[in-house]
Amino acid sequence: MNSKINTQQKILDAAQNLFAEAGFNDTSLRQITTKAEVNLASVNYHFGSKKELIQAVLQRYLQILMPRLDQEFDVLLAKTKPNHLPDVLAVFVKPLLELNNIQRKGTRTFLQLLGRGYTDVQGHLRWFINHHYGRTLDKFVLLVQQSCPHLPQSELFWRLHFALGSIVFTMASNDALAEIALADFDEAVDIEGVIHRLIPYLSAGIAAPVFNQTTVTPTRTVA
Amino acid sequence: MNSKINTQQKILDAAQNLFAEAGFNDTSLRQITTKAEVNLASVNYHFGSKKELIQAVLQRYLQILMPRLDQEFDVLLAKTKPNHLPDVLAVFVKPLLELNNIQRKGTRTFLQLLGRGYTDVQGHLRWFINHHYGRTLDKFVLLVQQSCPHLPQSELFWRLHFALGSIVFTMASNDALAEIALADFDEAVDIEGVIHRLIPYLSAGIAAPVFNQTTVTPTRTVA
DNA sequence: ACTTGTTTGAAATGTACGTTTGAATCACTG
DNA sequence: CAGTGATTCAAACGTACATTTCAAACAAGT
């Protein structure tokens, strides 16, 4: 009775960890089914295809995280005064860390998967998230706009993607970076530490003044 | 006489464009040799393996760019006073744009390749660049350290990788992002525009104050 | 023109992949 | 306990890949 449900879960659990470590393209169904101790054909039986398995792995987290974020955004949007940008970004922290309650190392795994999703399969995840959770994302963009009224829409667009880049790249490389940090600075860094390091960086970057004339140095020798 | 040299160049040219567009893993030698109009075996004959071809593609740019950067760093290091961070970052602009003289769309292609290199083949490019151009990178880190004396080494390490993430992710997704920007804001953005948009963002992010106590909102209800 | 070393060509090799198939096994119901 | 639908299993299928092979074509020196 629990065998069939167990198979799906075992596949999802094995897949998410392998995907997070090595990326989607570089993880084969054979690796997944071997690790999950299920038959190779069961992935196609239960999920249809590898692509749909990837979506299922991501959905397991997204369907928990996004509604949580949505309600947090609503709270901030209800306030009369615009929120400070660091407070807007800090909204992500609690819902993200709550993923650890769903699954051991849930936060870390999800963020790594997110990183893989954006870098491995170009465009697919971006479309998927926008399609399923566009409403929630719009609320976030609105909040950022309200905190940074000096930023034109197009500038904000680019900066939010710069920020997404920092997050996604950091998470995809998280293991490698944590390893270096440990070796070079004797500093053990968990995912929560990285998140809290990211916030000031992202806040300052996103809210930076628009025309930074110091971009071109005031050297008079330049042609 | 020019046939053999031409073959190598034709392979490199075809490979770099396909790699930049689709990534290293998702570009096959068959696609490359077809586009280059050379025989499939010639890649292995001239470069040994696909891996070595990837290195050759990257090296063609790096061996031009890195010495240029190195000398620019030396100029800034020679100054008696610490440089402002935006000036340090702006050092990249000229050498990067000079890649357009070497090759049409050279800057764009190289930056996309860099993005692919960091996201596709985890760790390899990081090792490769560190191994071949570690000296130059150290100069850059030193310059940033001098401009941001308030930042502990470990904080700087993370922030530089956050910055690398913004760059690499933006460049890997450059086509998709430019497309969205064009559709949503009627705004055509070339690679130079993106670079100049990045500098204020990166400057502010890297130099952000360290302990941002607003990171955690003053909610007393947290357990 | 013949020889020598380099480069190209077409074909084959072996491996890994995602997916499909059909029989065997299981869990449950009437 | 026979029957039925869902699940598992071993095996195979077809495709795509990087790489190798070896003969043919080529360039250059003597």
C-alpha cells in the first residue's frame, strides 16, 4: 500500500539531491533510480518524463514557498508608508528557512535547485515561475518600486536580474564557495549565513543611485 | 597552406558562437563541425578533445584580456592613495570593449562564454582562471580591499562572488534579458549598456556596510 | 617526380542516454 | 479466491554523442 507512494517520494528525494549537486542535465535517470533503489522505468511511469520529474521536484518546494511569500507581501503592501528595501528583501528569509521544516536541508536544496534551474535549462524555469506565480512576483516588484521611487522601471528590471544572478549563482556554486571559505578563512558558512550576507549586498546594489558619474574616472588623460 | 590554419580558426569561430548561445554541454562537436564546414574528426585532430577545444576558445580571449587588465591594475596600484571602488571596477570596461577589435561582437561573445563557463562546467573554469591568471586576480582583490578598508577579508570574498554571480548570470542570460527589455520597455540594450548599468550596482553592493541590522526586522515575536 | 609528413574524409566503435515494452507481481474487491 | 487494475521489473529500442581508425588527399623538400 505504501509501496507506490513510497516510490514517488523515493524518486523525488533522490532526484532533488542529485539535481542540486550536479545539475539537471548532468544527472541521469539511471543515477536517480539507482540511488532511490527503484526500477528505471518507474520515473517514466510515475512522472511521464524527465522534464516532468524536474518540474515535480521544483513544484514540491514552490507550492509551499510561493503562497507563504504571497501573504508576506500582502502584509507589507497593506502598510501605509513605503517599506525600506532591506525589509522587503528580508521577507524572503523566514519562508525560505521554513523549508527546513518540510525537509532536512530543505532551504539549501531548494536554493541550489533554483540556481540549477536558471542556469541549466535556459529560460524554462523563468517561464515556469512567471506562468504559475506571476501574480506573486508582481507584488514583490511593486514593493521594491515603492521602496526605490528614484529608480526608473527599466533600471529596476535590470537590477532585479542582477540580484537574481547573485542569488542563483551563489546557490548553484554554494558547495564550492563554502569549501573555499572554510579553507581560506576557517569559516564555516551555512545557508542561513549566506542569506544574511546577501541581504545588505542586494539592498545596496538594487537601491544604488542611477547615474553614477564616477563610472568614468575623472582622469584627464583619457582620449 | 592556409587550409590547416583555416580549419582551426573555422572550428574556433563556429564553436565560440554555438557555445555562447547554447552552453558547452548542449553543443555537440557535430553541430560545431557542421557549422564550421569541416570534418567531424578535425576537432579531435587539432585540439585533442572537446574539453581542450573549450579551453582554446576561452584562451583566445583570456590571453588578450588578462594581460591588459594586469597592466591596468598596476597603474591603479601605483597610486599613492586608495582608489574609489567604482574606478577599480571601471578598469574592466576598456579592456573588455577592446575585445570587439579582435572579433566582431567579441565582448559580448566572451562575456557569454564566461557565463557559460562558470555555470555549465562547475568548477573547471574557476580553477582554470585561478591557475593561469591568479596573479592578476590577486591584484584586483588587493585594489578592492584598499578601496573598502571597512570590509573583512571573508566578507569581501563573498561579495566578490555575489558580484561575479551578477555578471555571469546576466551574460549567460543576456539574449533573453535583452529580449524582455526590448519587449517591455522598448529599450534596446547592447553589451556596453549592460556593463555600464552593472558598475553602479556592483559598486554599491560590494561596498555596502557590513552589519545591516535592518536585515532582521525588529519583530519581537520571533521565537 | 618521388618521398615524407601533415591534414582531411567517411565510416565505424563503444558508451550513455531517455523512453518503451510486455510479462510478472502486487494489492485490493466482489 | 478468482479477478482486476495498478505497479514493478528486466530487457530492449532508437538516438546521439565523443572519439578512433585508416585510407585518401595534400603540401613541401630534394
